[in-house]
Amino acid sequence: MKTIVTFFCLLFSISLFSQEKIADIRDRVGQQVTVSGIVTNGDELGTIRYFQDETAGLAAYGASLANIKRGDSITITGTLKDYQNLLELDPIQSVTVVSSGNELPVPLVLTVDEIGEANESQLVQINNITFVNANGTFAGGQNYDFISGETTGELRINANSPIVGEVIPTGEFSLIAICSQFLYNTNDNQTGYQLLPRDIDDFVSYASVTLKSPVQIDEITTTCFSLIWETNVDATSEVRFGLSPEMSDWEYLKSETEITSENTFSHKIYISNLTPATIVYAQAFSVLDGDTAFSSVSAYATQSSSTGEINVYFNTEVDQSESTGPLAKYIENAMEDTLISYINRAEETIDFCIYNINNYGISDVSDALNEAADRGVEIRFITCGSTNHLGVDDLNARIPVIERPEVQDGGIMHNKFAIFDANSADAKKPWVWSGSANLTSNQINTDANNILFIQDQTLAKAYQIEFEEMWGSTTNQPNAANARFGADKTDNTPHEFIIDGNRIESYFSPSDNTNQKIIDVVNTANHDLSVETMLITRTDLAMAINDAFERNVEVNVITNFENDNSESVNDMLATNLLQEKYIFDDISGGVLHSKLAIIDSKDITSDPQIITGSHNWSNSANERNDENTLIIHDADIANIYFQQFAFRFSENGGNLYVKAESIEMTDLQVYPNPTSDKINISSAKKIAGIEIYTLTGEKIIQNTNLNSTHKTLNINTLHPGIYVLKINLKTGEQNTYKIIKHSFIN
């Protein structure tokens, strides 16, 4: 018996000896080690887990950690690996939960300068933090700069973090976070540190009152709008505003503008007595017991008196049989001629912003701009310094030009837009041109692109603000010293517009969290989602598409070549979507260069939307490039874009149609569905009447006084689209059924 006890004591001693302190093993990259510690995060940071003992911290990565939670005490064996300068265990051989619910280590209180290798993977706290350019809500998969004292640090919000959508703090606070590291340059292990907050409670405010929602604009008219927000406690609400972003120029016009205050958790303030197409800079704030919670300074705008006309054009074929209203316009290789026609009728100003222009093989856009300058139109021109823009050399010397300089982060000036007569006294003169097309022979003649023109003065003024931030001045001459590009830009334009009764959103990259806005729109899809974009390299966008598929949205995706997408995106989408639903532009000529998504184009009751502009679905577009994006809430415009999508998708072998939901009961059948001409209704009970409605609720077919168990309806005169069939039985029962009518069946 004594021998057995000695044997188990020896095993226990060996086990203890094999578990070393984390600080002692951090220099053993490539070796297998066994360590123990308290876990400081759960799945809010994804697959990775950070843990620490009394000596140091370490990261671990692997699917076997999925059920590991904060406060778990673990013993883990794995191989030490250097991943982008973060030391982690991967792969993991084993992990054991020794106990759960343990108290977390007390965060190390550091200054920003003290963040470094000695603190990697540990829970830390930085005090007296304020955000740089704080505005709106947190986006996923994005880094944010903050200042503590005079030193700048960086934190990252993961794609699926619970912090996504929470209000970015605008006052001073303390931050509790995990000290991590990510850097492509593996030769420099002393930089690339980023703090990873786990949830919104890691942002510790010093004030008793805080904002719990971003300030949002509502009830937009030509003379008035309201601002609404929420606070964590009952507090008074106020707002201050002016016509420029400089507070020193603001006027406090509380009584004259009929601003009212409420003492409540929810706040609404009206700013009125304005004029059409007025840009207003405003800051809301709530006060309680001497504490004040300020919003960021943001731009808002009244509705214009413009027509709101929107003209959309494609240089690739369209399927007009998919039209439920206006027909899509295929103009072949005449995109630049269409643009020139708008240049030719400009009367006062043209602000032109284009990544690449080369007049070889297309109509001479530079010459049209020269002629406009000759007749007295003031023209300003922005392009990218790192691309071949030979058309700039064709401009008259009197047309001033500024180029985005080449920068270390590799970002480019990738915008494609122009603004015509933004400040005209006639509200029907201003136009905005946008879309995906550069002005080169391939882009106009062979590559798939879309362009659109919007007649709206408020939108034109918003685009002018973005233009002048890159221009560096409000005058006709650029100021390179003040010009801001890429990450130096601020979120300083209005985002919400009412144009011809429809909501339109406008965002610029990288200042406006555009990638998150795209995800937010994709997340609203209830019926159908059609994506046609040059590439997808961000997994959070692929996850949003997959989420739509999993909630039974009809998803169709076409991108350019398979290799243009990241491997993780291809794996994710190909695994979940059917082969004929995630396809590549292998058959059509040219490059698929559009960057668009169409949401709920087949369901007019579900806010049909179109996303378009210059913004590729990539990290560079979201974080480094200058880009412009429009989100248009308009059923007709969404359907126009769907007509082009339908042709391109089907041409490349995509299966655009899916069998509609069926009520295939034993006593009632509706077939075939989808159909191109006739639909049969068979019932075990006698049919009393049949009605067909559009998705807007308009009754278009009615058969009454029926007394049979079978009825054939001829619907070949209906436009292609989705309709609602209502069947009334003699028993008094009613059934509604969705049917799809189109011109052919795959």
C-alpha cells in the first residue's frame, strides 16, 4: 500500500512540475507547453481566449475553446505560435476547466506609453480617455484611435462583438480591455498593439448621465427636422447648432427656432424656421446634477425643393421582363456621352472627383470640361496620384487639380462622382453623378458598370462638403496643406435625406463606417438579397449574407473572378449557398466592376433598397480609400437595378428563381409555381372565388360566384413579378398564397 501511495505522489509531482508559469514559457515559440490561468474573455472576441496567471498573459486559439467562459480556471496544453506578432497557443492539444466563476484578475492600470510586450494578453485599464472624431455607433471589424493625455492609442471592435451598434462615448472615460497585438510586419514586435474591449461595460464613464443611443434625424421637411436620442437616466435635453462646424460661429437661437426641451429618458428637439437644402451642424446634450453628456457634432440637412429625379444607366444588358414599373436603361458604350451631356448643361460650377480618367477609346470628357470652363463654369478637379490618369493632362491649365498623394498605408482616392451647380439659386439645377465607372476605355466599353444621376440640391451640397475636405479649401484653388484624404478625413456630412419622398443615405469612406452600414442594410433583407460586386474580401460581409440565407431570404450572389475574393469568404459562401446561387462572372465579357446590392426588390412592403457607389467590399475600401456610397430606399430604383442583375446573373448560369412557398395541403393545390402563363387551383372543397393582388394591395384579378373544385387562371398578361393569390372556399375558409410570374422558367 505504501508503494501505491508513493507512485501517485510521484505522478502528482510530475504534473505540477510540467505546468509552468506563463512568463517562463513565452520565449518558446514552436514548442509544446502546458500552462494554467484565469480566462478573461468569452465568445465576444470570437474563437480566441485570453488567460493569465500572476506572472503574465497568453492567448489561445481553437475550436476546442468554444465553451470556455470568462472566469474559468483552465489548464491548457498547446504549441506556442507567433501570429502577426501575437503569441498564442495553436494548435491546442488539450484544455481542462479546473473551476468556473472565478474572480477575474484586477486590470493593470497603465498609461498608453506603457502598453507593450510585458502586458500582452493581460487585462489592462487606461484612464482619462477620449475618442478621436467620435461619432455615431461602433462598427464591427474596425479600429478606433483614442487619446489619453497627449498620447494616442488604438482599440479594435471585432465583427461579432456585442459592442457593435453601441454609442461611441463622446466624453472622458476609462477603458478596461485586453492588451493584444496584430501587425503584418513580423520583424517589429514592439508595435501594432491594440486594446480589445469585451462589451460596453468595459467603457466606464465618469458622468452620471450618458447617451444610450446616437442622435438621429427624423421628420425631415424643407424647413424643419427633429433630433432624437436616449439617455441612461432622466435628464434635461438641449441642442446647439449653427450653419458651420465651428462652434465659435454658432448662434444660440433657442426661442427663435422653437427648440423645446423634455425632462425624460427619451429626447426630441425640433429645429425649425430653416430654408430648403440647409446644412446644419448640431450637438445635442443632456444634463443631470451638473454632469453633461454631449453628442458629437454632426451634420444634418433639410429637404430641398428639387425634383428628386433619379436616372440610372447600365453599359451591360438588362432583362426588362423583370420590370414592375420603369424599364432599366441599357446604353451600351455611351456612359461617358451621357455624363458629357450633364457637363454641357452646367451653368455655374462643376466639382469633379474621379480615380482614373483616360480619354483614349472614349468620347473626350476632358474636352467637355474645357469647353465648360471656356463658357465661364468654375471647375475643380480631384484625382488619385497613384494611378495613370492621362485625361488630367488634357485639361486646360485654368482648371485647378489636386491629386491624393501616395501614402504609406496604400490607400487611394477611389471616388467616382461629380457635382453640378450645387449652389444654384434654382433648386432644379443641381445634380450629383455617381456609380462605379471610371472614365477609361475598358470601364466604359467592356466592364460591367452602373452610373446614376440624382437631381437634388441637398445631396449636392453634402457631396460638396466631402469634395472640399479633400480639396483643402472652399475656394476655387486647392490648399494641399489643408487637404484631407483617407484616415485623416472626418465624418462631417449629412447622411439622411428625403428626396422626392424617398429616404436616401449617403456615406463616405473611410470616415463614415460604410462597411457596417452595408451590413446593417443586408441585415434588413426579409425576402430577397441580390449582390453584384467586384469582390468580397471581408468575412463580416459574407457572414451577413449567410445570415440572410439562414433566415430564408432568397439570396443570389455574383462576383468577378473567384480568386478576387478572400479564401475565407469563398469557403463560407460556397458551403452554405447552392452552387447556382453563389457564382462568378466567368461567361460575360469584361470585368464585373459594379459594387451593388439589392434588398427586397420583390417585396414592396419590405423597404426595397439599392446600395451602389465606388466602395468595394474590402478592407481597403473601408479603412484606407476615399470612397462614396449611396443607399436608396425606392422600390422603382431597386427594381431597375434588379433588371440588370437578373440578366448578368442568369447569363453566368445562376438560377434566379426558387420555388415559392407552397401550401400543398391534401385538399388544396396551386400549380405550377413559378409560372409564365397559367396557374391551376385544385381543391377537395368547392371554390367560391379567386382574387389576385399586387404586393401593394391592388386587386387586379377577381373571379366570383364559382362553384367548382378546379379553376385555371390565365395570367400571361401580368407583368413579371410576385403576386398574392387569395382563394375563398364555399366553406368560408380562406387561403392566401404567393405566386411568381415571369416570362420563362429555368
